[in-house]
Amino acid sequence: MENRSIVESIRENLGKYPIIALTGPRQSGKTTFLRTAFSKYTYVNLEDPDLRTYAKTDPRGFLNEYDAHIIFDEVQRVPKLFSYLQTIVDDRKIMGQFILSGSQNFNLMESITQTLAGRVAVFKLFPFDLREMKKAKWLGKDLGEVISKGFYPAVHERKIDPDRYYADYIKTYVNRDVSQLINIQNDRLFSSFIRLCAARAGQLINFNDIARDTGVSHNTARNWLSILETSYIVHILKPHFNNYNKRLIKSPKIYFYDTGLLCHLLNIRKGNLGPKHPLWGNIFENFIIMELEKQNAHLDQMREYYFWRDSHGHEIDLLYHENNLLNIFEIKSSTTIQSRMLKGLDYFEKIVPDSSQICKTLVYGGQKSQKRTEHTIQAWIDFAK
């Protein structure tokens, strides 16, 4: 799929910033997207050892090889380039000179914030969202199959068996990205840690429990989770702290960016996923939360998402502020709408100050959306519109 949803936002900002940066997980389609959507740019891949050595040893000479309108892929591999790029864009003052791409968010963003602040617009490209899947005619109607197959481009474009693809992805990720960021002496323990995180998808993070179950220290568990987050394997959803009542839960929740990878880590094979699976509700919630996060990034909506929970178990699965409207979501995997599913939304509305305008949405596993007097009922399939 050549043109992703994000393309319009990037093109618009090429005329406003001298540098565009595109980050996201490995294999999310960044290289294919950039080379097709911005084919007039010269493409330079710094994974090439010869080019990387040239750039490291003689960055000025390396950059003199290229004029404006260059894509530097995996640019975080040569952090020395960033200072030279700063000088070039400040001297030339040409918008859209460079597009930088990288898969290691920590290294890329560290270099950007230290050297290129104010000169770069940052975008994120994730595996396909539902709108993109529908556009490419890859979106099926079987919800369990959609979720378990996942959304990485290679699975759909090259028709790779998902079980094979995600097994190889995990091996490549552990052996490559993690080893470049931290020194993990025991790959087996780290693999166990990832699977334990998968079993907790959609749940509050308890570092003491996950450290104990993995057999590592509390600090190690925190560090490893941070690496998973910066590598776009997991997403950490923060709690909302507005004092709607004083007994708030302040622990974050964990989700996986791709449900295909999540299902593989949970040993769900051959698309064997459906409502009878014991983790079906958590997996469906993960699916919806990350669909909203992907569309947020791809459509450049710049929303800040949170969840809310108090010590009595009242919870809002997702909320965000936009203009003067507070949008709140309840997420249920059931294919049948029941009135009790709306109680959490109604309870929350009662404890929010009267001045707030609230849009209450129930997202469910059925096929038909409804617009009721006080609630919006959103079918999962309609996120593809």
C-alpha cells in the first residue's frame, strides 16, 4: 500500500519545516511509504555499512554528496549527522530539505530534541489502521481473524503466514533492537518478560508482580518495559488525574501496538481467537485502544488519550479533551448491546463538573452503530470509515 493516511499531513508540513522526521516500529512500512510517496527525494539508507562508515568518519564530505530533498533512513545510526544538518538548514532556510526516518524512537528523538528542536516536525507511522485496511480491501468481517492476523504490512502485502511472521519478528527484535539499546545477558528471561506483559494487556501495570514472575529486579522490569515502549512494541496509557473524585488509581495500563503480535505472544495460533477465549475482552479492548492511537498518529489529530479509574472499580476505558468537549469511551467485546454497558459512562458524567460537555460512546464488537439520545453506539467495523 503506497499512500498511507499520514501522507497528507506530511506533505502539508514539508512547506513549513526544513526537516520532517518519521518514526515507528520496524516493518511498519516506513521505507516503502517514503520511497513511493516522496519519490522525487533521493533515498539514502544508513543501514548500508559503507554509507554509514562514510557518514561517521567524514560527515561533512558525506553530506556534500547530496543536494536538498534527501531521505535519510535509519538516521539514528549516525547521530553525528544531526549537528551538521542543523547548520545546513539554518544556513539555507529551505523548507522540506530533509526527511529523516528511524525505527529506534529513543535514539532518534534524543538526537532531535538535543540538536534539531524547532526545525523538525515529527510523525509516527504504525502498522495499518482499519481505514487503510479497508482501502486496500484487506479488511475481513470476522473480528477474531482481523485481530489475530494483525496489521503489519508484510502479513497482508506478501501474504506471509502470521504465525511465521510474528515468530521471526520477535527473534529479530530481541536479537537486534534490544541488544543495541541495552545489554540483555539472558534472552530467555527477556522473552519471558515480553510474554508476561502480553498476558497483562489491558491491565494496570504492577512492576513488583511482573518482576517477581519474570525473576528479575523491580528496576530491571521498569527498564525493560521502557525499552519495549520506545521500540513501539507496547503502549503505556496514562491515567487521568483530574480530581473528579479523590480515590483515583494512578498506575498506568499496558497495551500492545499490534494485536497480531499480542496474539502470537499469547500462543494464539492459526487465527484461533473468538469470544470464548478467556482473554477475548482484554484483547478486544487492546484492539480498539490501539486503533484510536494509530488513527490519532496517522491523521495527525494530536489528541492526548487517558483512562480513568477509581478505587471502587468505576472506570472509563478511554477519554480525551477536544475543544470544549470531553469524549469518554466504554469498550465491550460483546456483539449484543445491553443497558448495563452504559452505566459506567453515566456514572462518570454525574461526577464531572456541570460546565463540562460530554460525549459518551460505547464501542462494541457488533456490526451496527447507533446514535441514541444520550449515547453513541460505535461498531468496531465503523472505525474503517
